[in-house]
Amino acid sequence: MPNMSLKKNEMPVQAPEVRNHNFQEVALGYTEEQAIDEANRCLNCKNKPCVAKCPVAIDIPAFIAKIREKDFEGAYQIISKSSSLPAVCGRVCPQETQCESKCVRGIKGEPVAIGRLERFVADYHNAHCAEKPVRPEPNGHKVAVVGAGPSGLTCAGDLAKMGYSVTIFEALHLAGGVLVYGIPEFRLPKAIVQKEVDTLKELGVTVNTNMVVGRTITVDELFADGFEAVFIGSGAGLPRFMNIPGENLKGVYSANEFLTRVNLMKAYQEGSATPIEKAKKVAVVGGGNVAMDAARCAKRLGAEDVYIVYRRSEAEMPARLEEVEHAKEEGIEFRVLTNPTEILGDEHKFVKGMKCVEMELGEPDDSGRRRPVVKEGSDFVLDVDCVVMSIGTSPNPLIRNTTPGLETQKWGGLIVEEESGLTSREGVYAGGDAVTGAATVILAMGAGKTAAKSIDEYICSKQ
């Protein structure tokens, strides 16, 4: 029976005063009853506007129809035709600006909770299906994938389904890229990432960890070893700083380092061998999802006061609304229209405060957002003993510096053909943050799918 409610089914969550002391998942997921009720809000539009806005083109009305029929495994099989990481995307994909932004139900109310339904379906499959995926018949061709993040895993998965022998070369000791080192456990449990990686291995994908391409092995050596094409999905892990005085003090972190210590190396666990500042007053500079993750981690590590320091207003923040709301509920204080000018240190070179100025918004800049300008005479000192810089990242130059003929943008991103992902080197493709700079998981996955299709066409054309 159709559900014409104007509102989504609410997502069950841990209470804020409980969850800000633990690293367990905040969102608890729909029950079967909630999922079916939400699925009944879908109008099953014939022109499928939601699909057109999905970077990996999942047949959204079809999988939701299966939920209505209580065929949850059937729904999973539809999703998995297009997505190699459904349990991940259901948690971290910004559906509100993609598929859900085009949902017809959103015209006069809230759109169908497509992301929550995708998560439900993936979780149901992982809990109830013990069958291993059928490994395709090998086609006799080899492809190398650099980086085991969202774009690399997606490219590898799609190629493996076509019968390619795919080997992933990952620099860290675990596969997953930003999914394991960047996104906190309370947003994306690492067991879920591992489950998705294991599924790819069952399809025949080989994952080699602790392999730094550009040092351990080069792209040219991969071709010499018999790989017929290479996909570069090495991400954007090089942190940016403000270049203000005091950034070299003890207690100043890049968000990448801070989150890697917490998420990948479990610094929050008792007995962890990874040191991290047990600060009482933490400032996180930035307004994106990574800044929200760092601030919420700092709170869970025991900080009494945690500040988001952002030079524009809250309306200009690039973070997802849900992440901002969760941060506020957990006690994070937002100091917007505020910009740091210096980090202060004590005689032992530990952080003891941060000089800031208040800002006001002027005319729009090239990004379309109003440019922040300093409010004269507004200097003040924020009392903190730890600062986390979360103002963006860029690709590590190692691969481009060791791969002759690989052209890049001035800021470091690889130059590719948009329709194919092909770089300036024959047989070398790229996608994800290594091309765009820091972006979303689902956009990286879309680039991986595009490249996989192009690699298949390229190799087939040589036969």
C-alpha cells in the first residue's frame, strides 16, 4: 500500500550523550518494517530521475520495488550490478545532493530515503547471505590498480567481473584507502569495509599491501611485469596547511594524520602503540566532512571543549547537513566567521592557544561563495592545547614524479579524458581524488567504473 507521508522514516541513532563517549556506529539502521514502509513512499517513476543523478547509475526504483516485495536479497543483487561497495555508499554517500535531490517526492516533502534503504539492503545481505560470489571465467588479461580506495576497489571489482586478472597495489597495510584511514568507525565500521574487500578477493582480485608505487615498484615496471593497463586511484593524501606561525608546534596535526592515528591505527583503544594528543581543548580548522570527523573524534578521545573554526558562515560549510547536526548534538562548538592567524606555544613548544580574527562576508569569489574579509580590530585568542588543520589535501607527487609522460594540473591532479579516464600515457588510466582532489566516495567510484569500461575497450581493441 503506498505511503504518502511527506516525511522519511527517521533513522534510529545512539543518543548524543552516549555516543560522544564511544566509537560505535551512530546510526543504527532501519528495521525491516521501517525499510518496507519507506520503500512504499517510492512512486516508481518511469523516467527515473534519481538514477540520472547517481554517479554509478544504480537502478534505484527497481531495488526499492524489491524491498516492497520483501525480496531483500533481490534488491541487493540489483544494487551490486552497479556498485561494488553498497554497504559503504549507504552510509557515506551524500545522497541529499545526488539521487535524493532529484526524487519527485522531494518536491512537496522529503525525498525517499534512498541511502538508508541501500544501507538496509547491504546490511541484510551481509547478515543473511553466506554464498560466495561466482568467480568469472578468466579472459587471460592482466590489469594493475594503484590504490585500494573507493575508485581503485570499484575499478578492480568491475574488471574482475569481466574476467580480468586484477592486482591492487596498496601503500598502507590495509585495503580501503580513505574508508579505513579517514572515515571514523562511528560513521563507517571497518568490518564493513573489510567485508567489501573480501568480496572482491572472492571474485579473484589480488590485493598487495605495503606496496608504494613510485618506490617499491614503478608504473613502467608494472607494464614490464606483463600488466596491459594500469589504473591510478592513489587518492589525495598530501595535507595542506595555512602557513601561519606556530604550525610546527607539538599538538598541531593535519586532519589526515589525526584521523589516520585514530581510525587506521586505533589510537582510541587502551594499549594502542600509536601516540596521540590527549588534549582538553581542541580547535579543528575547516568546515568540511573531514573537519566534522576530526572534531567528533577529539570529543570521543576525551576533550572537554572542541571547536570547529571556519572562516565563512555555517551556510557556506561544505560538510553534509547530517554531519553538522550530529556534531552539534555531540557538543561540538561552532566558531564560524573566524580565521586563525597564529598558533601560540609555551616554552616547551606545546600549543597553548590560537590567535584568531573575526571575519565578515564580502562579494562572491570564483567558487560562487561570498569571500570572507577580516573585521578590523577583532583579534582574540582561543584557549586551546591542540589544533587540527582540515583545510584540504592534494595528490602525493610521488607517482607523477616517477612516471615519465604523465601530465598533471598545476595543483597536482592527474589530467585525464573525462569520458574515459585515460591519462596522457597510453594504457594508464586514473580517477578519484588523484584526479579531482578531495571529493566524495561515490564520485571516486563513478570514476573507477568509467575507467574499468575504458580499460576493457582498450585491451579488446589490441587483440
